[in-house]
Amino acid sequence: MSTPMVSAIGVHKAFGHNEILKGIDLTVEQGEVACLIGPSGSGKSTFLRCINHLERIDSGQLYVAGELVGYRRHDGYLQELSEKEIARRRSRIGMVFQRFNLFPHMTALQNITEAPQRVLGRTRDEAEEEAHTLLARVGLAGRENHYPSQLSGGQQQRVAIARALAMRPELMLFDEPTSALDPELVGEVLQVMRDLAESGMTMVVVTHEMGFAREVADQVAFLDGGCVIEHGSAKDVLTTPGHERTRAFLAQVL
């Protein structure tokens, strides 16, 4: 059996006295797509940020590709990793946010090539060659020299996906990637994500797009109040949910 790409065991996270995650258990195998659904404030985005160590968990265990997130075991104790080591591990995880977070003073090409050169040490020519390939992959060939202000929201988000892929990640995290888009632009971003899933990329996706989850997800977890209320295949959770809270949520969003 291969090592799971993501393994969360009893993950807790609080901000002050506000407990956001109350013991999350979730396993995502390599090549799987897991969709996290649930109402706003249920802990979905916080959990995603914990996977990438943008937030430090308070208790429990969280592994990515068999490695503890943010820590290593040494003589039976946990040692917190250095910032350099955390950055190295984080470079293997791509993350796409609700807001595109592109550098406004850089072209699409420059946005994509910056990190591979600075973090991975690729030459400019190597980074630009791959950037051209990635822009074509997300349907933006010919937009290399466009600045973010010259691109639609959907195009900006596709550049953001290409930028994440330029780091050659093992895992892609999507935090409601279509929520800031006009409805007519949602489809173009979801299509890129479908293509990624078909290519075998492991993905954890926070989404309100139930059609996408039903079509693409290998598993769906419904979160509410910082807990996984229901978890299973997309068909089971979205078509025949067993929990009343899941049914009530789906009745509102579908």
C-alpha cells in the first residue's frame, strides 16, 4: 500500500478561545480528489491552511506524503522544523486561494517563473519554457505578456493555477477557487481542475460547486462546527446523505 498523501488524525486548531477544528480525521490517498463542503465558518479553509502549515495545529497529527507537517520526531520528541525546512516542504504543495494573489506589477509569465527561479534554482530559460507549456495547458497561450489587470477573473485564477503547478507539486490545495468569480467565468476554472484530476494530481478542494464535487471527487467530507459530520463517496454524501445536517445544507445549496 502506498503512503497516503494526506493523513489527519484528531487535528485541533483554535484561535484564542474560539475552537475552529475539533478533531478532524481524514485520509487522502495519492491520486485522489477530496472535496470539503459545509457552511461558512465550519473550518474547511482553516484545515486546508493547516495542511500547508500556514496555520500550526494545536494537537493531533497531520502528515503529508508520510512526513509530519511542521515537525520531525527526534529521540521520541517532536522538534519544530526551521522556517527554511518548512518552506522546502511547502514548495511541494501547490495552493490556490479565493483571491488570485497575483503580483499586479508582473506579467502572467513573470508571475509563473518567479518562484521556480528563486526557490527551485531553475534558469530563466527553463522556467519560461515550462511557463509557456503551463499557460497553454490552462488555455492561456498568447497571454504571457498580459498583466493581471488585463485579464478576467477566470483568466487570473488560471494563471494562479499555472503558477502553483510550476513548482511541480505533489499535492494541490484549492480554497474555494471560484467563489470570487462571476458565474460565467466559473466553468473555465473548473475545467482546468477537471483536467488536473484526470491527470492524476492529488487534490483537496474546498468548494460550494456541488456539481463539480459530484463529478470529480473520489470522496466528500461535510464539515460543520469544526467536525467532519459525514464522509464518504461523492455519490453517498451528495445523493443519499445519512445525516440530517448534511441534508439540510444540501437542500440550501442545491
